[in-house]
Amino acid sequence: MAVQAPNTDSLNLAATGVTTDIRGFIQVNERLETNIPGIWALGDINGDPQYTHV
């Protein structure tokens, strides 16, 4: 099985203040909200299933 890696390198998250975990995935709550109001993350960048309906 391949190790999952986030696709966040080109997003310049440091400029936004969005936090990531130790592996580089964007941290979100149960509503897919990041620590910055108005910014949500889903799919391969937050470490959860690719499809949000799952």
C-alpha cells in the first residue's frame, strides 16, 4: 500500500496561517473548517477520505 501524502506544497499555507499536522495535512474540524474563518479543506489535503459524502 502506498503512503498517503498531502498535496499542499504549492498552496503557500504559511501566508494564510492555515495549520497542518506533522505529516503536512491541513487540520480541520468535523465541518471541514480550518483554523482560519472562511477557509475549508477537503480531499487529499486534509487526510480524510477523498470524497466528502463518505
